[in-house]
Amino acid sequence: MSFRRDRITKPIFSWARGVLPTMSDTEREALEAGDVWWDADLFTGNPDWPKFLAYAPAKLTDEENAFLHGPVDELCRMLDEWKINWEWRDLPPEVWDFVKRHKFFGMIIPKEFGGLGFSPYAHSEVVRKISSRSLTAAVTVMVPNSLGPGELLMRFGTREQQERWLPRLADGRDIPCFGLTSPEAGSDAASMVDTGIICKGTFEGREVIGLKLNWHKRYITLGPVATLLGLAFKAYDPDHLVGSEEELGITVALIPTHLPGVSIGHRHLPAMQVFQNGPNWGRDVFIPLDYIIGGQERLGQGWKMLMTALAAGRGISLPSLSAAGAAYAARTTGAYARIREQFGISISKFEGIEEPLARIAGTAYLLDAARRLTCAALNEGHHPAVISGIMKLHATERMRIAIDDAMDIHGGKAVIDGPQNYLGNLYRSVPVGITVEGANILTRNLIVFGQGAIRAHPYLLQEMNALGEADRDKGLAAFDTAFWKHVGHSFATMFRAWGRSWTFGLFAPAPDAGEATEYYRQLSRYSSAFALSADMALLTLGGALKRKEMLSARFGDILSELYLLSAALKRWQDEGRQKDDLPALEWCMASGFKTIENRFAEIFANLPNRFVAVILKFLIQPFGARVTGPSDRVVHQCAQLVLSPSAARERLTPDLAFVDDDGGIARLEKAFRLVHEAEDAAKQMRAAHMHDWKEAVKKGVITESDGARLAAAHEAVTKVIEVDDFAPEALSPIYKKSADVHQFFQELGEQRAAS
């Protein structure tokens, strides 16, 4: 062993220490934040499927379920998204009062501090349901329960801080926000110029050592109404009042917004969404050191604290909203396609409509599967940073595709705004989800694989830590152990990937999962191919791989698909292998396999080391990318899931907030039901080549009750396809009240001619 270490490992160790790229403090802290979960299994190249299927699915407690079907349903009945966005430009006062009174802002805060003490899954379910009714309300509720003062206090606050602030946050006496983004620092938070200088000052009549803060933040959700601001800044100690270091690093503190020097700006209007959002500033704001979250000992630890909190929050809030958006699109678009006729037949009969409709339905199935699986991990106490990044990125991106498809199928119905348009505001909101909590371009190109390759790989982080060890002998010993395990793992992975690829996964491990068994084999095959390819890319590129962003993005896409497809299989298993849901699963798997194979082909075509690229292609993809995506049969069957009332449709779009009124959704659901009930009568009329139901009744083609059903269905469909229009003065103040628009423009022309 000592011979191997001294004669073989030592030169490799010395070489690796010389070429290992330097890692910034923020990069290291981001890597150390959170933990790994199923992503680590996928990185081994040999996922343990029995262990995976044994994970307990996320479930609600009786108390959580009662809240979801009590206060949450009541809140949804209070919400009118059209009025919120276009008349009030805010939630009405009674809604603000309701969410405070029922502790919506304190869902994650433990009961001992006055909160509801709900699980991550309950938090997700609440956000999901509210999102299907009002995005403004959903964002308002989810932000205090995601990255913000509450979560940071729970994780890192002192007991005194928790006892002081958490009860006030739980019952709404304080409204929180978190100031991270600034004009100089968006995705690159480390470049922030906001500062906190340690000095002596007077606070509440006594002289203490504290921080003099200066900052400028923007895009801060709930900022305009916040009473308690969580603030990220760089701390400095030029007079060495607390230690020998001058630059202490990113720190987070609590700032009551009433303090002298705090300025709350006006509101931003993000993509015409009216949730409270705006800038704020601080000029020489003085706080004592015990306002630092976690106290003085947490000076300079803010970035790691934020990344740890974000590792959980990113896996809940936006994925919940996105899953709701996809399910909402599936339910509404399936119903609309079913009732809308063109050329004398339902547009749902056109294959051109079936394709995007299947994409919407499959996406809804996949996103909710991934949301539930991620919540299951969070419920068990995991904080999977890489998986949370995958979820935020792919949930919002795939919601964008689903909403675009829904808009295309609805056509003019979704383009003309008004109270009856149930899609327009969701469409406008999509860029917000894409941008916040880390821009998707950055997440895809740098974070998913960049962090995953280090955190989830079985040995790479151990090797990097050994190479960075200050004690060279200790580092060499640790490196020797990890490196040779890595070598053995790589050879095993190579033969595993080669064998599984050349046999098309025929003998790859898989549980007995009925009709889904083959899909597990393919994921085992692709997992081993991914592990081998990632190892070879890391070996040949080393630290330069993080600058090869397009390669990194492709690897990240494969890892993401492996996780998302695992989630789809877990959902199908947990729901009892529902035969009727199989088309949705088939669509997900075929689409995901196509993406995986295409990304492998792109990696092999662009890997800089061409010798390694050729070897990998020979081992993994000798015949090129062969999966072409879902077949026409699968597309047709998947589209049918949302085209008629069924248990499968309810499982695909469960527990959305459809309020029973005369709004656009209620009209659509009614028409959908009536058209389905009148289907047999409609078929009889078509067979008789008749269009007038009254004449059909008169001639005995259909019964009077059939005729009444057709008439009711026709009337309901007419109401659905109507769009809103507005009097000129209702849209623009330039028109005189009740004036005729033609007269207005005539007078305007005469005035111009006279001048």
C-alpha cells in the first residue's frame, strides 16, 4: 500500500495539486450547502431501484389536509385574479387580513413559535392550489415560507432571535422580505457592493459594537410592504473590533424597516404581475451585532446559510407553482379542445392538436411526479441542492412549453384579455419564474452538472478535499484511498456501460414493475453511460470543464432527465400502476429517452479530446441516437387523457382551485360536462347528417331529452368561446366618459385640421 502511495499515487497527487483550479469561497460554500440524495445513486451508474421504490411517498397529515380543504379553499373563493391584476393592483385588504389571521405566512414555522409546523409537502400543496386560482396570492404566500428571515432564523438563528421574531412572523405582525439582488449583483451575488462596517454606535440609547450598513437592493418580493428585511451584505472590520480579519465575507442580518436610514422604494411591476415587489436602500443604518442571524459567530457565513436554505426552498415554491400551471393547462386545454369545433368537428380530433395536447398532459404528469418525489426527500430531512436546482430549472422551463402550447390551442380565446380569459395572466407570468431564484441559463449551464459532478459523484469531492488539504501527508493518504477507489469504480462503470449499451439494456437491473420494467432497464443503461462519460470528461478537461458551458449543460440535461424520469416511474408505482395512466408514463419516457440520446450524441460530437470521444461513442452509442420520441399511438392515447371526464383526468389534474361561480373556468367545466353528456345524441345527428336538433327531435332521430341536452351544451359552449370587450372609456382615460369613439376621433381630426 505504501509502495502504491509513494511510487504511483504521489506523482499523480503532485500533478493534480498543481492543475486543480482555485475555488472561490462562495463556490466552496455553495458546494458544501445542502446534501445529496437520489442524484448520488444516479451518478454511481448503478442506481439501487429497490431502495428507491422503498422511499415513502409524501403524504399530508390530517391537520394539513384539513387546512388545505378549509382555509385554503376559503382563501381561493376570496380571490378574483382579474380584479386583483387590473382593478386593485394588489390583494384586497380582507385577503391580507385572512392570510395573516390563518397563519399562511407561518406554515413552516414550528408550533412552539406560533406557526403551523407544516411539512414541505404541505407547503407545496398549499402553494400549488393557490397558484391555480391566483398567482399574486400564491407568490405572496410562498415567499415568507421559502428563502427569507423565517427559514434562516429556524436554521441558524439564536434561541433569543427565534423567540423574538418567529411568533411575529407566524401571525403576520411582521411581514418579511429578503434583500439579496442588487443592481451590481444578480446571479453573481458574490459581486455585491452592499457593505456592513463593524464600528461602535448608539442603538436604543446605549453604545454598542454593531454594523453601519449601506445597501441598494431591487426585485425584492414583499419589499414594499415588509416590516422585517433580511439583508445580505459584505461585512468588514477595519478597526479589528471583533477579530484580526478585515474582510469577513457575506453576512445576513435582520433589519426592521422602521430604523433610521432605511428607505423603501416604490413598486416594480414584474411582467404585469402585481405581487408586491420593489427596491429598497439603506444609508448608514446602524444595527447591533445581535441582529446578525445566528449572532456574531455567524459573521461571514451568510453565503453558506443562504445556499443551504435555497437548497430546500428552490425545490418547493416555484416547482409547486409550475406543476400547478402545467396541470391547469392540461385541464383547461383538454376541455377547450373537446368543446371547440372547427370544420364541423371537435378540434381535439386533429392530430395537429393532439401533439401539443399530449405534450401538455405528459408534462403535467412529469412535473407533479417530480414535485412529489422532491417533497418526499425534503420531508425526510434532506436538503438536496442539485435536485432543487434541477427542479427549479426544469419545472419552470417545462411550464413555459406547456403554457405556450395551451395558448396555441386556445387561439384567440386566450389572446383577448378580460375576466373570462383564464390563461392570459399565467402566460404573462412565465418569465418571472424563469428568472427568479437563479436565472435558468446559469442554472443549466453551470450549476446542475457543475455542482452535481462534485457533490453527487462517489469520489470526486473526497479527492478535491484531499488535494486541498493543508497537511500534505494527510492529503496524500486521503487522496490515495479515494483515487484508487475511483479508478476501480471507473473500470467497473466502463464495462457496465459497454455491456448495457450494446445489449440495449436487455440485462440491465430493474425491479419487477409490470409494464414499466423495461423503463427501469433503460434508466440503468443510461445512468451507467452517463457516469462513464462524466468521468472521462472530468479526466480529460479537469477544471476547464466548468468553462465548457455547453458541454456542462448537456451533461446536466442527462442528469436532469434521469431524475425526472425516475420520479415519473415512482409516481406510477405509488399510484398503484394505473393502467389508464400508462400513456402519460410512456410519453414521458419516450420524450426523456430522446433527449438523453441526443445529448449523448452532442457530447461525443463536441468533446475536445477526440480520441476519448470516439472511444465513448464506440462503447455507448455505436449506432448513434436511435430514440425518436413518442410514437403517434402514444401521442394519441396521451392526449385522450384530458379529453373526457375520467378518473385518469382527475389524477392528472388533482385538487385545483375551481371556484363555483360564473367565471371562465366554471363556464368551461360546465360546457365540458354537458358536451360529454350530449355526445351520444350528437353522434346520432351526425350519422343522420342533421344539424338542427329541433328537426332531429321532430323526425324521431333523437329524443326530446337528448335535444334538451344538445341545446344546453350548445348554449354552454357559446358562453365559453365568447371573449370580453370593453367600452373605450373603460380602457383609456383619453376618451370622454360615455362618448362615442368614432365621434371622439372625428373631433380629434377636426382639431388637428384647424391647427
